[in-house]
Amino acid sequence: MMSRLWVMNADCEAELAVWPAAYRRIPTIARRNRALAPALLWLAEPGDALLVDRPWEPRLEARAAEAGVELLAGDEAGVSTRRRLEPWGWTPSAVADGVRFGAIVDGPPIDVVRRVSSKLFSHELERDLGVGIDRSSVVDSMESLASALAAACPGAEDKWVVKSPFGFAARERVLGRGPKADDRSGTWAARRFAAGERLIVEPWLDVVREYGVPIIVNADGDVDVVGFSDLQTNRAGAATGYWIGRPIAPGIVAELTRVAILVGRRLAATGYTGPAGIDALEHTGGLRPLVEINARWTMGHVAVAVGRTLPSGSFYRPGES
């Protein structure tokens, strides 16, 4: 296998959201990418390289040396590598990094990546596969939002979530209760409608357990299910880490696998190949095997790789690797 040049751009969905307009990475996001870059060492192979801004902590240098991975600084000039570009997610800025470092750039078209990364795509696919949840809908105006919330959550204590198509890591969404949006949520939605966005409305499910299903979509259309990650989140749904080695019921494994393969085949038919992750959850009413699709590497891929090394019962927190 050709060696790879790894690039951590965990803000790839934010860049895709504004494409084809220019994307400006703010300093806090750049620091977050730098903090998460060491997680890529779990996926890298000897001979690969990792692009990460200086200063390099001694622990990172030691881990990279142990893994046989070369570290390259993002501000270096004149460095050329014939490795194949392997970004966290395919975006124009990642491609530019690859070109700047002389990497081989052979990713899927950006317009395809953007399409399949949208929650609108996964929402439609849920329905096509017959695994969507009741009372979810897509809205494009304050009037349609009001109708959707009234239908989805008629009770005063019924919880709901409204999502932007390119939100990630519990960002770009609002939570609420009852049949109406409050002022804060309404203002948030109105701004997005004014920008031409459509939003997804869903009743909030009482979660029992959350899963990640990392896959690889091959050029011939075959789909490799890499494994299953045991995602842990806080009360707002933001990820806190992953348990290693906790058993999953065989029936759930079978259904997650079935749906993951169907999702991967649809991605291939759409023109996307490479890594992807499927978010799924078990709730008090059953199993939702497709919550959304991440058309990129995911922390689920990393967690499965971690699980090959750490003992069962360990807890892995991205950013502490």
C-alpha cells in the first residue's frame, strides 16, 4: 500500500457548508485540529506522514517515532512527499495542503462529498431504507417549522432537536420542548432560512446507548464494516469518549451491519469512495440504525483501532491520545 500523508481537518463539514465560497479557519478551530491530530497515529502505518503545526510535544514526537510516522510542519516550505493525501475529510483546503506538499491527490469530487455529508442526504436515505423515525421532517420556512414542531411534539414536555445540514459534534443545532420554538431557537432558525438553508426537525429520543459504525467504501462498490464504536455523550448529545470492549447484542450487530452495508453501497453509487461513519443509537423505543452519515474518517474508526491495543473496560477520550 502506498504511504499516506495524513491531515487533520475536523472542521471539514464547516468548510463544506460554505463551499464553493472561500472558507476561513479561525484560530480556535486551528488549535482544535492540532489537538486532535495525534489521534491519526492510531490509523497511520509505518512510512506515513502526519501534517501538524508546531510546536510538537515530546509525547507526540515519541509516539510518531514509535509508529514509524514522519511529522511534517504545516508552515514548512519546499517539502515534497509522494505520499497519497489522506485528510480527515475531503475539502478544498485539504486538497491545497496535499498539492503544497507534493502529495498524490485522488479523492472523490468535492461536490459529491458535500452532497453525501449533508444531513438532508442521510434523512432521505433513512426513509428510502425504511429505517426513519416517525414525525421527523425537513423544513424551509418559519411556517413549516411551526407546523413540524406542532406535529412532532404536541405535548409541553415533548423534546425536539432542529439540525442544520452540516452541523457536527453537537454544533449547529438547537434543542427545545413543546409545540413551539422559543425566541432563541426561532432566531437561530430564521437566520438559516434567510441564508437559504433547509433544516431537519426530529423528536428527541430517549437514548439507551449510542454506536458508531465505521466503514470503508471501496471503488468496486464493496463495503467493509470496520467494527463498532461505543460512543458516550453528555445530556446535550456531545461526545465525551468511547468505551472499549463492551459487548453489543448480536441482533443489534446484525442490524447495524445490514444498514451500514446498504448505506455504503448508496455512497458508492453516488460517487463517494473512502472512509465513512454511520451514527446509530438504541433508544427506549427500539434501534435507530442510521442517524446520520459522516463521509470521512471518524473517531469511530480511531476507537476501533484503539480497541485493538487497549484492554476491555478502557475509556478513550479523543484529544488525549
